[in-house]
Amino acid sequence: MKRYNVLVFPCGSEIALDIYSSVKYSTYFNLIGASSVDDHGKFVFEDYISDIPFVTDEAFIPALKKIVKERNIDAIY
């Protein structure tokens, strides 16, 4: 059975924490949290990526593409 790699960004938001609570025990999903600023998400997500450029930064899309490629991301929330 394939486990899908799901990137949750920004992972410290209330919605992101709800997503984590909903699927943290699922055998189908591997959750990866990411954030532009260190917040509560770094304490919740076992797999956490920090220092993502802000959405308004020109470097955001290239950084996101790099993460998707390196981590084999199947979906982004």
C-alpha cells in the first residue's frame, strides 16, 4: 500500500492542526509540516521544514518546487 506524502503549509495554523489531528494515525498519509515562521507546528509535526520563503517572496515558488521534488510530495494542503 502506498503512503501519500502530504505537505501541510503553513503547518502552524488552526486548520493545519485540525488536518494533523484528523489523519495523524492514518496508514495512507505521511504528513510533512512546513512554515515560513517558527510556530506551534514545529512541536506538532514530526517531519517539519522551517524557513520556507513567504508567499509574497519571489523565492517561494522555486523553494516549494524543490520541496515537492525532494520529498516526493503527492498533495499540498
